[in-house]
Amino acid sequence: MNVAFVARVALIVSVAAFLAAPSIFEPLLRSLAPEGAPVIYRHANLAELTALHLGLTALALAASALVGVILAISVTQPWGREFLPLSRSLANAGQTFPPVAVLAIAVPAVGFGAEPTLIALIIYGILPVFENALAGLGRAPARALEAADACGMTRAQRLRKVELPLALPAILAGLRLAAISGVATATIGSAVAARTLGEVVFAGLASNNLAYVVQGAGLIAALAILISDALLAMERKAAEAFPV
Amino acid sequence: MTAIEASAAAGSSTFDRLGLLAAGVAISGLALGPFATLKPNRILDGAPVSLFAALSPPVAAAVMLLAAAAAIVVALRTPALLRLLAGLAVAAALLIALGTAPSHLVARDDMLARIGPGWGFWLAFLAFALVASDAIVRLRLRPLMRVAALALVLAGAGALFASGALDDLSLLKEYAPRAQAFWSEARTHLLLSFGSVAAALTLGVPLGLACHFSPRFEGPALGFLTAIQTIPSIALFALLIAPLGWLAANLPSASAVGISGVGIAPAFVALTLYALLPVVAGVASALASTPRDAVEAARASGMTERQALLLVKAPLAAPRLLASLRVTLVQTIGLATVAALIGAGGFGTFVFQGMGQTAIDLVLLGAVPTVALAFAASVALDAAAEAAAR
């Protein structure tokens, strides 16, 4: 049992404890709140906000994974190869666009609430999935492809049975990057009235209540670290299962 | 080339598929979509205005003819330089034409009405900008030439804005009353992004060297920095408010140099922490990737460890380090917009103000320069990395 494992278990236990009974942590946070101000955020149930935050991120992640992988497959097929250099430079250019801006520009199109956040999350999640899937699809060694062709596999079979499994670790790596930026963008989504944990941080910043700020930011940070850890573990499993 | 690819290439020898798609998108955008939007004031929804309604007949006809001619050029297999010129010419012409729309659509004494681009304009503009950037890739320019091309395009865009031809557009109407604030936020944004990356370099290069020479240090150091990088920006900014506020309250010298709980200090510290991981990991992995025989040859010729590091490993590692620096800088320029939420300033100020007022043009006033800055930094560092690799 190493330090990192103990730290992770401690993190999970404290997040669970905080969500189940936030008042236990009141003495810890008391000194951060202004005199007479509430210490624990009570305008909404913290567990519910956490569920909404994670739900929004997961929904967007599923959509961006689907689109990103399909796009990466399309531009690596013979009929789509002409668009490969262009889609590469588009993905590069897309990364120069800050997520906040995507969020802000989506508002006039769909109004305030969860929708603009979802759009920004999906668009921003496609890029890392696409780039990593592209790298992963290029990872299949020539001898594996030749062997597949020699077995008489069709292109679709080769893609499904050889190329995609070999690309899985890279796709999961892209998904992890998308998840990390997704948790962050969902937080900022509170600025356009999406119901996420960002609400707690923003309420704290607006009322100068550091106790709110710390409990919101701490929860978000813990969730991001745990999600990234889980996806990293999946990525390692996939790399072990399909070694190149 | 497989048989399928060969036949595909032969089948489309007269048409350029990407160009055909871009030309189709651009022309249908101009013909069917609204060229401009007309808003009674800066907050209300815009009404769509078509190309021929938005521009005077000669201007509209000239735009349509130029776009059609350029569409034919890019749809056929033509030399890359010609495609680049066609793409840039139409993009510039569209902007100039849009600049004439306000005087055609709105009475001179109407100070409230706002004219901005409609989605038909955006489709055509982006399609031709895409053709131009694709042409630059096809030209395979040397790094220095790419930077020169970027400088030319930026200078052209700057001249267009400075000429006053676009002054009546909604974006510049947001800019005009905020010109002073815009440039001071621009300075803050540059300080936050370039300053924190510079700070990360000063701290990160020694740390990366330490990682390179001591594997026992590398694991925990990179693990800690990875965890930091995972924390969402607004959460990290917020979590730094308390300790920095405490420092400012309890350490007179800290508040004397301008450290306080909110404002630029927590943002600067957070952005530096974020940039540390790519720098440290980049230095360590770039040094680890130097070919073993080069290092051994250096040792054999009597170089000390230090000389080998400076004269052999560092030059060989430079391109990879510059590549990771590119990603870091682009990421930091984008993240600096979020810093506005904790009162640090920067272009994010306009984005969040615009969000609050539902004034999309104000959002764009913050977003457009941020994207331009990130894009320029990305092209310049990309060229630097390629030049270092030669």
C-alpha cells in the first residue's frame, strides 16, 4: 500500500462524507466565513449540484467521444484522407479558442442555462478525443495491418478488430483530457446559469465568503482528480490488454 | 498508394475536393444566408439582412462576382499560391464590404442600431480563410516564411481596422468607448500569460534538470504537478485566494509588493503552477530523448558532464522543448481569460461583462483578440520548433 493509494482513498472518503453531511466540516471552514455569515452553502443541496455537474460532464463526454472517434476514422479512410491535413490544422486552431468564449458565444444562440454549457463542453471535448484517436489509429504497426489483410478481413473488419482496439488506450487518453477540461468548463457554466458546483464558488466570490469558495473549489478539484485517476487506470488496463 | 486511392486521385483530377466543398459552402452562404444582422440596439436580437439588401447594388455585385471567380479558382486544381491569394482577397473584400453595410442600412443619426456579420457572411469568410490556411500548408513554407506570412496577414488586418473602414460595425462600436480599457486589459492579459510562462520557465528548467538527474525526485514531482493541472482553473484560482489573502494580511512585505487575496496575484500563481507541468516534463523528456551515442561521443571527447549538457544535450532537446512550450503558451493565453472572474483583469473582463449584459459583441471584443493572440503565439512557436530541429 503506497502513499498515493492512501491519499486517494482518503480523498474519496472525505468527498463522500462532505456530501452526506456537510455540517461535520463546519468547524474546519468556520474561520474562512465572515462574522455571522453562513458557513455551509445551503441554497442548494451540494450532493444534487455534484450530480448535476457530473451528469452534464458525462453527457457531453459521451457525445464528444462519439463525434471525435467517427471524425478520426473518417479522415484516416481512403475516401476521407484528402481532409486529413485540413482537419489537423482545424483541430490545432480550435484549441486556441478559450472554452469561456465558446460558452459565451453559445448563449445568444440557445439562451441561458444548461444548453450553452453542454454545447461548449461537447465542442471542446471533441478536439482532444479527435487528436488522440488520430494518433492511436496511426499506432497500428504495418505488420498487424498486413496480417489482417492476409487473413482476408474487409476494411471494416480490420478497423473493428485490429485498428480500433489498438487505438483504445490513445482514445481513452483523449477522453481523460476532455473530461478534465469538461469538469472545468462545467464550473464556468454557472456564469450562464447552468446548475453546477461552480454556483457555490461564484456565490462565495460575490458575497466575499471564502468558506463557500473553498468548499466549492475543493469539491470540484477533488472530483477532477478522481475522474482523471479513474480514466488513467482504464487507459493502463487497455494498453495492457492490447499491447502494440 | 493503394488501387482505390489511385483511382480516387485520377477521378478527381480536375476538381479539388476540399476546394469544391469550401466554394460550395461559401457561395451558398452568400446567396442564401443573411450577410449582416441589424439590431435596434446592442442587446436586442438581430434581424437578418441579405447580401443585396445590406450593400449598395454595385458593392453587392462586385462581392458576388469576386466570390464566384475565387470559388472557381479554389474548386479546380490550381497552384497553391493562387489559392492563397484568392482566399485572402475574398476574406478581405468581405470584411470591407461588411464595413459599408452600416452607412447603407442605418440613418446617420441613429446611434443605437448595431450592424454585425450574419451567418452567411461567417460561412463565406471562414470557408475562404480555410482555403487560405490550407494553401499555406500546401506551400510547405520554411519556418521564417511562415512567420513572415503571419506578420503580413496581421499587419493587413491591423491596417484594415486602423483605416476606419470597419468603424461602424458592432464590434468596433463596443471598442470605441472602451479603447483605453481595452489596451490596459491587453497589457494585463500579456503580463498574465507571458509573465506566468516566463516564471514557469525560470522555475521549471532547474526542476526539469533535477528530474532528469534524479529519477527518485521525478515521480513525486511530476505526480504533484499532474494533480495541480487536473484542478479546474476557477477552482485553483479560488483556492489560492485564502492563502494569498493570509500572506497579505500577515506579512507587510507581501502586501507591499502587491500580493493580495484577489486580483492578479492568485491568477499569476495559478497560471505559473499550470505551466510548470509541461515545462518540467518537457525538459525531462527532451533531455531523456537525446541519442545515447551523441552523449557518449561527447564524454569520449573529454567533455565534462556540464559541457555535455550545455553543448550536446540542450541543442538536441530544444525542438521538443519548444513544441511543449507552444502548447503551454496557447493554454495559458486561454486560461488567462478565466482570471477575470477573480478580478485579475485581462481580455476575460470583456467576455464576462458581455455575458452579464447579454451583449454578444462585447463578448467578442474579449474573445477575438484572445484567439488571435493564441493563434499567433502558436504559429510563431511552431516555426521556432521547426527551425530548431533543422
